[in-house]
Amino acid sequence: MKNIFYILLFLSVLFTACHNDQTAKKEIENTVMHLYAKPEDLYNKAVDTTLFSKDIIALLQNAQKIKKADEERIKKSDSPTDKPNLIEGSVFNSLYEGFTNYTIKNIAIKGQTASVAIDFENNTTTQEKWTDTIVLVHTNNWKINNIVFSKKHSQTIDLKEKLKSINQ
């Protein structure tokens, strides 16, 4: 009788763990889909605080402040048509021109962190394919904490480095 109790307890724990893992993967998938569902607009709208970790939010907001301050400085300068200090091209994937399609390849969860391998394609002029990895942390819900860019298409290592580069 004790053996049956332990077997049922083990099966119950196993079922709960599998269910929690599937729920987490679905939440992570939704976060990624939300990030890539609409065109990027880093500079003309507020940062989505439900999507990003505090670290990324601070870097995104700082990039917005730097661009705005530089625009004001340029307006008052001798060269009012100069371009302000900003990040050009796609911010959230490694190809400057962005992507036309993406597929979530793999979601790996380890405790309160997760990594999502994403296969991207850009087939507008040439057939480009690459894989970036999104790193998420769980703080009440899953939030993007970084994006590791493909070495094939990016000079920067990751999103945090790209956002910090605007300060230079």
C-alpha cells in the first residue's frame, strides 16, 4: 500500500512539473510573439514595460533620452539637418534590414531563466537566414533580459551592448 502511495505521489509531482513547464513555455512563446508581432518603433512610443526586464527598460529609455537630447542640440547648432545619435536598423534582431519570417526553434527553461532560439529569414533581396537567442528572466512573468545576436549578421554581441553603444 505504501508503494502505491509513493507511485501516485511521484506521478502527481511529475504531472504538475510537466504542466508548469508547458505553461511557462506558452508564456515565453507569447512574449516572443509580442516582441516580433509589430514593426519596431524604439523612438516614437513608450517602452513596453510588460515585455522587458528592468535592465533592458532602462537601456531603451536611455536610448530614447539620448536621441531626444541630441535632436534638441542639433536644432540649435550650425548644422540643424544633422542626424541625431541613434541606433539605426533593426534593434531586436541581428540583421540590419530586419526579418520577413521567424520560427521559434527551441525554448529551454532553467529555473527562473529561459533561452529561446529563433530562426529568422529575410527574403526581400537575398535569401538570408540566421539564428538569434532571446534570454528571458521570470519576475512575476517572463521578460526579455537580452538578445544574443548571430555573429553572421551583427557586429555587436547582444542587445545590451547595442543599446549601450548609443552612449559612445
